[in-house]
Amino acid sequence: MTSWFRRRDHNIFTNATSLLVCGLLAGVVVAAAAFPAAAMTGLAAKAGGQTFAGLPSELKEFSSPQISRVYASDNKTQIAVFYDEFRSDVPLKDISKNMQAAILAAEDRKFYEHNGVDLKGVARAFVSNNQGGAQQGASTLTMQYVRMSLAYSATNPQEVIEATEDSAKRKITEMKYALQISKQLSKDQILERYLNIAPFGNQTYGIFAASNVYFNKKPKDLTVGEAAMLAGMVKAPSSFNPTTPSGHEQITDRRNKYIIPAMVDMGAVTPADAEKAKKEAIPTKVKQVGRGCAWVAKNNWGFFCDFFYRWWLEQESFGATTYDRERRLKSGGYRVVTTLDLNGQAGARREITERQSDKSQNALLLAGVEPGSGKVRLLATNRKFKLDDPDHPENKISSDPAKAKLKIRGTAPNTTNPLMTGGGDIAGYQSGSVFKIFPIIAALENGYPLSYTIKAEKKYVSGYIVGPGPATCNGHFYCPTNAGGGSAGVYTMWSAFAKSINTYFIPLQERVGADKVVAVAKRFGVQFRVAYPDATFANDPASAKQWGAFSLGVSASTPLDMANAYATLAGDGKYCSPTPIEQITMADGQKIDVGKPFCNQATSKDVARAALDAARCPVGDSAQLGSCNGATAPGTRDIVGHPVFGKTGTTDAEKTASMIVGTTKIVVAGYMANPDWPDHNDQMDHHVINPAVQYTVRDYMKDKEKQQFKKPSSSKIVFGEQRSIPNVECDSVSSATNRLEDLGFAVSRGGEVDSDCPKGTVAGTDPSGRTIKNGAVVLQISNGKPTTQAPTPGNSGGPAGPGGPGRPN
């Protein structure tokens, strides 16, 4: 308790307010002797005049700051807490009788006898403080509660000052409020509120926090000695701090010589119990209660926690500004159940740890999203979510030469950068051929079926104009090649995606329109965080039309972007913005809808199902509707043990390697990149990233039902409008070309094959029989060498190998 009458210039009667108090008390003391119950409610107004009567008596509604708790999807594993003041309200029934008695012994022994103001105590303090005696306080527990309530309900700094300043005016205001509160609330209600709002030092507020930090127990389990120590701290938490030598001595003395004896006098404990309580040890250390995301680094939840925190700060529902939203999180007492799957997260971290050191400058990044909901199930990397200690740095000097000259440290092993999700200074990473899904979707939307054929060349001369570079030819045209420089032949979307044929997808992009392909990527959630050229091209359709290499993954993206893009396919074309939220519950138990993902139909169900069928080919699954004829990651289906789809990707000089694998339940995207220096000299290894993704998906799908992907409702999107290819065997090349072109086919000359036809004539076509309207038809030329076996239709190229310069895989 703090003294509220203090000598000022050795004379309390130096201001008008003090005279008012003096007059008030004179009347109050006399009244209290004869009418204790009515003293302040009736005669006080006459003694104090209109000034006292005119004071407000209704406290503003307020909520003291409460801890917000964040849980994993199991609704029981706490992954983080957020608070400004470590406090969590508990009902009086869950606070031990020892604590209730101890706080009254320390602060207000007549609590159950007065009406909020201890009149005799007021008079006694007034006389003692003005006759040179020991300074006394007369604040009852109710008046103390008023003071703290006024401070918490303040809406501006001046109100805080008025609520806490050491003045007679403040004391009179407290008395008026205390009288009114005593009419409105029961004694137990006042005691409960006081114990939940009082400060106990060491960043603890309220009895729940104090019990937890000092004794690592619940308030209902506090012993006599523990309760007495905590009660003794409220008067001056800093002075009575048991973790300091002087504080430990003072609180021990206060507990044993003042509070416990008072509890005996009150009849709350027996003398024998009091003696035992005095012997209870007083802690010299307190439990460290972490807050925010950096405290959960050991469990590798920090990056997910950070994703949640950044998500919260973007939600206008929690306030007009990021400052308002942060205050709500740190004081609102929310219970947040997130989408984090603990088993999936642990599995991802395990697979990463087995393959990549956390001290490597190269990061192995995994993000997992549930199809059809946008729920983010895992975010894992070979990094710890924490700041590097400037005094004892663990991080290596950055691998970026420019940063290394300035002694700037990199992100390994510690970082708080959102490596998997993007934001801040993380714009993303080029991912290579995983972007080839976007021209497939755009083509399907614009009437090109899965069976659409293109004759892929070893080098394709496009119409896109570009600057000088390894993929430039004929002066200024973009001319991509395939990995290894081969793989020429006729491909469909199935086979081209299976073997990652660059010279199929760039002409496909040209025919559809690069701007339409970019628009698909935007609809599927690619963020285009790099200002130039990514955002510039993506937001300007005219520029996007000339983005020649877009389909080969030259735009920066994050694992979360691409996991969610592919999850949109498995979600029947429904795109849902990535969310970390299952449910948010307010402090009063009310559930709110904030956090439900924003979803829209990014493409039709049939387009999504058809594109997904093509995406089964690269990962070794069988397309339900066509023929794959190869795969870049053929073992994936056997490892996962469920129907799968996905894609691998490699950028120029293998500076990034990526892989995406999805089922009906989860889609995991993995990148291997250097977050500090995109233009590094290392070659990223698919023998590292591929198994990390594959086995993470396998572990997630363990014990889950095998579920097949859905087929499109119409065969037209798969096979299109088919046309018969006439028999041109043994025709001259010119005659066969004219006949086929007249029917609308794109005709080209292929290589020589054994044939019974005369040398130089047409031995057959690839494909033969039927193909898509306006599809590619390759003429096979006879070498004049008889054969008893007819030429086998199909492409003449081998499978695509690792990407090379200008040739993302």
C-alpha cells in the first residue's frame, strides 16, 4: 500500500484540494463513529460539498491485458504465447484459500467489514502523516482495484497520469468509485478481480502468472508460505523481488514477520501451520516464460509461428493498423488453434536433418498445404528460427561477396526471415520447370486438349525478343533448348510434362499467349514479389505477352506459393489463400470467423482434373487418361504408396532445385536454394531435395486411406476434336505435306527409317491413324532399306536430364 498523504513543504494545507480532503475527513470520522455503514454514502457528500458528489462513480468498461495462446491442430499442444503483460484470469474458486487470506493479510484485513473505504484507516493515516509519524496508507483493496482499473481503461496518457499520480484528488476519486463498486459487486467478485489484475513483479500480472513463474504451479495449489510471499510482493514488486539479494531478504522478512502472523490473527491459519510456512523456501530464480516465435526454435515451430504472426498483422478485422492488430494479439486473451500438423512437421524436419546440415549456406525448404482448404500443415527448413547472437555469433559470414566484404552474416544456422513463405526481404527463388503446369492450365482453358501434339525441336526459335544471353539466337530471339540438348520429337502434354520438354512448352505458351499463362499463375497464388521484372511484367498484360521464358520458371516464388498452386489442382480448381488458422476463440469463449480462408474457383473442375492427370507423369504415376512415356522422378509413386502428382524443376546452372509432390490430402513443395545469394556457384542436388519431399509426403500419408484422383466429366478436354490422318505411305514428301496441311495438320519432316518404300519417300507418320485437330504430324522418310516391321510411332528423343544454362528442367 502506498501512502497517499505526504508532506509537501512540511505543510499539507498548501492547496485547495487538501483543504477539501481535510473537511471531508472531519465529517467522515465523526459520521463513521455513529454510522459506520452509511458514513461515506451519506454524510461524506455534506462534508465535501458538490465536489465529491459531482465525481463520476461508474468505472469504464475495460479488459485487462490477457495472454493469447497458440496451439497446433491437435488443440492441445501449445506452440507459442503472445503477451505484453503475462496474465490470464482465473475464477476465485481456482485460487487457493491460502492466497485469498494472504492478500487480505497483506493489503486489507478489514476487507469484509467496510464498504470499500476504511474510514478509520483514512483518519489514522491522515493524523499520522501530518504529525510526523510513520507514513501510512489507507487504500483499501477495493480502492487499489479502482486505481489499477482506471489505468487500464485510460484512453490517453493524461488519464493514466491522473489514475496513478500521488495526489489527494486521485484518492478522493478512488474513494467515490470504491463506494459505488461495493454496491455493484460482491466482496468475492472484487477479490477475484483484484487478484487477477495485481502486479507481482518479474513481468507477471495476476495470480495465474505469478503462481506459474515463481512456483510453476496453478493458483489453487499454492501453500501458505508461497501465498504469503506472493501477497507480500504486491506492495512493491521491485523492492521485494526474491531473485535479487536485497529483495530476497526483504520479502522473507515481510512474509515471516508481517503477513503470516497476520494470517494467524485473522484465523486463516493455525500457529503450527504458520511456523511450517515460515520455513518454506523462497525461490531465488523464476521460470522463464517465453513469448513470440523465437522461443519455440527447439521444436522447429518458429517458422510456422512467424507465418501465423505475419498473417495476423495483415488482418484488418483486428484493427486499422498493424500496431492495433499487434496490440490485440498481445492483450486479447485469444485461444488460437492453428493448422500445424505436428506429425507432418516432425517428419519434414527429420527428412531435412538427415540430408542437410543446419550450418550449410544452402537451405532445404519444405512447405505443405492441404488441397481445397489452403490450410498450411507444415513449414520446415534446416535453420533455427532465432536471431543470431551479436556477442556470440553462430552464423557464417554471408556467401554473397558484396555482403561478405561488409562482414554481414548469412542466414545459417539462425534466421527469422520467412524463407518458405516470403515477405520482408524474402522475395522467393526461381524454381524452374514446376512452372510448366501453368501453360498446361492456360492451354486447357483455351481449348487445347491434353493430347495436343507439338513437334519439339532440339532448339526452338521463338518469336520472343530478348537481350543478349545464352538462350538468345538469330540476334535477339529467345531460343530455348532441352536439357542435354536433345529430346526432339512429337509430344503431348502428358509426355512433354513427364520429360520436362522446354521446346514443347515455349511454343505452347506462344500459341496460348504468355499473358494468359501469367494470369493463370496469379490466379493460382504466385505473388510476384520481385519489383522488376516479375511484378512489372505480371501486372502489365502487354509486357506479359513478351515474357518468353516465363513457363520455364524464371520468376521468383516460394515453396508455399507453389505448394498451394498445385494444391489448387487437387482441390478441383478451388484456390484458397494460405491460412494458418483452424479456429480463433475470444477470451469470453466466443468463436469468431476470422481466419477462414478466402477461396474462389481459379479454374474449372475439368481443367484442374485434366492438368492433374498430366502432372502424374513426372513423378512415376500412371495417367488415367493418356500415356506418360517417361518421368523425371520415376520412383516417387512407389515411395509414397498413394496416387501422386507433381513435378521437378531445375534452374540455370542448377542454382535452385525444386520438387512438388501431392496427394488428395497434402501437397509438399521443396526448394533447395541459397537465401543469401541467388547468384551463387553451388549446384543444387536433386538427390537431396527429391527424397526430402518424397519421404515427407510418405510419412504424412501413413495410415491414411488411398484415394484416387477424379477424372474430367468430358472427354473433349482430354482428346479434343480428333481427325483421321490419311495414309501417305510411299507418297512423295511434297505430296504428303500438301495433303496433310490441307487438312489443317502442322506437318514437319522427321528422320529416316527402314522401309519398303522407295528411298526419299514417306515411310509413315508420327503419330499415325488419328490425332488432334491442327495437331503435329511428322513425316518419317524411307532410307530404302526393306524391313519386315513397320515403323513405331512415337517421339525420337530420350528423357530430359538435369537442367543446363538457359534450360530449366
